[in-house]
Amino acid sequence: MAHDSDDYYAVLGVASDATSTEIKSAYRALVRTAHPDAGGSAAEFQLLRQAYDTLSDPARRATYDRRGRRPSRAVAAETRSRRWATPRRFGEDPDFVPPAPVVDVTSLPWWRLMDGVSRVHYAHPGSPGHATVAAAATGTLLLPLPLVVPFAFSVWLTAVWLLLVVSAVAAAVLLVRRHLESLRTVRAFRGEFGERVVFGSPGTEPDQVAERLTADLVERYLRRLPGVRVFHGLAWPGSVFADVDHAVLCGSRLVLVESKSWLPGHYDTDPDGTLTRNGRRFRGGGTRLAESLEAFRALLPDVEIRAALVLYPSRSGELTTGGRFHGDSPPMTPEQFVRQVGDWLADEPVTVDRHVFRTVLGQVVGHSPAPSA
């Protein structure tokens, strides 16, 4: 990777006043050749990633600019020892670990609706569904008509009747074949994935406590919905990184989730979507959910997709949010997330759309796509 100097702007090949869009575009263009799998070196790839992570986050970029553009070798050494590339914000307690949230399930309306429900419907575009039964029933009803009203049948009516019967039988045969083929692919699908519900792994780094807490939250509560499938560490189309912490799919609805550990306080969003803390614009951290929504909505245009930002306190104190599951990426407490996201996903609680499932699974970092079934 050729560049004139060792600062992060030079690494990405952008000016010091580059916009976030220019930074993202430059990064995406370079990462395709810098990745070790594409022939790049691990050192160049790591440096490129560090540069993007720093300059794409407004808070990190401001800190970097204030401290000056340090040479990449010094930055790498300091990152290993002090992890300054993800600086600890004022007031955080590095020894504080948020407690695992506990949700009172008796207060969840959607939870009670799942009592006794365990079956799963594996839908797929083009599946005949109940059309097979309807076609067969139509043909069956037409067959005895001449016997029921024999005197009403003239020669031409008989011809029409025969045509209808033949058409109904042919349609029934075709649909039965499609139905049997669908059953075979469902059996193959279940044979491939068995009873697996969770795919990918949540963050394993010491500073990824929030991701692990949300992973446990989703698996403990949202798996109550039989059709739920959970994914950890998803890449945007064209990316090789875990750009999305988690995703939860149920039927034709998908929720993209980011997990953050931020200072206690009250978080909400303005009407224009700006994140606030205690009524003021929040500048202590960033989220890429808006970009994730754009990427996955383009990938799955027929799927309802929302996003949620799940927040945990970074030190002792109360953290609250507006908690309204609306807009593009509202901040939510874990309890609000379980209540509102679970209620939204319960619209199709037993459905697994095989096509959508495979598409989302294909974005899990490290997953090797298998042939569709």
C-alpha cells in the first residue's frame, strides 16, 4: 500500500478535511486488495483497519487530530500497549462490568402468546403452500356435477365441464409435484442446519462486554419465538469485517443490533435522528447502524428491516433511554429491547424464510455459503 506519509489520512489517501463519505469510499476501495486473502499483507491490512476505525468515528477522529498524526509504527506500538485507538472517555470505569440484564417475562404480552407454540414453518418464495389443497378440492367438487344436475347438462356444457375438470386435475398434479419438491428441500434444509438457531460468535475481545451481554440477552429471550434465527458478526455486502454486532431474523422481519457501553444518563434521538444524552447532542461515541440499514435494505428489498442500539452503563449509575422502537436506530435499554423488538418480531413467530435466512447467513463473517436448498 503506497502512501506519502505514515499518518492515517495518507494511509487512506484522503485529505485531512475529507468527509465521512469520502473516507468510507476510500476505505472500501483499498480493503479489497489489502486483505490477506486478496494478496495483501497482514500489517497493511491492520493499519488500514486502524485508520478507518479512527477516522470514521467522529470522537476518535477529533482525539486523533488533537494529538497529531503519529507515525503508524508508533501508533501500532501504543495501540498494543495502551489501546489509544479506542481511547477511554472521561468518567468511564475500566474495571466496571455491567450486570447481565434480567427481564420480567410475565410482563411481556408476546411471551405469553408463545405458550405451547413450538412448530416451525420453513417458507420459501414460490412455495405452493395451501394452493395444492385448494386445487385438488376444486377438481373434486367439479367431478360429480353431471350427477347432481344431469338434466342441466347439454353437449356444450358437458364439454366445458370436461375442460374445467382436465384443467383442475392438471393444475393439481403440477402443484402436488411442486409441493413434494418443497417438502424435499425443507427436509434437506433441516438436515443441513438441524435445530441450530444461533450462527456466528459474539465479540471475544476484553472490551466487547456489551456485545456478549446482548448475545446472551437475545438467546435467552428472543429465542422464545420458534422462527427466530440469531446471527453474530455480520459484514456489509462487499465488506470482510464484522460491521454489524448482531441480527435477529423472524419471518420477513430483520433487526440489526449494535451494543455499546456508554456513560450513565438519558439517551434519546431528536426528530432528525440525532443521538442525544441528557438533552444534548451526544459526542461521546458513534454508531454505524444507519449505514448498516442502508446496506441490508439494498440487499433485502422485500424484507422489513429495523435497527436498535442497545446501551449498557460504562460505570455505576442509571442509564435510561426513550426506548421507542421507531425511526432508524433508537437507543434502547436491554429490557426495552426485549419487550419491543420481541413484540415486533412476533408478527410471524413460527416462520423461517429459507431464502432470507441464507442471504443473512451469507453475511456472517467466516461463514462459507453452501448451495441453496
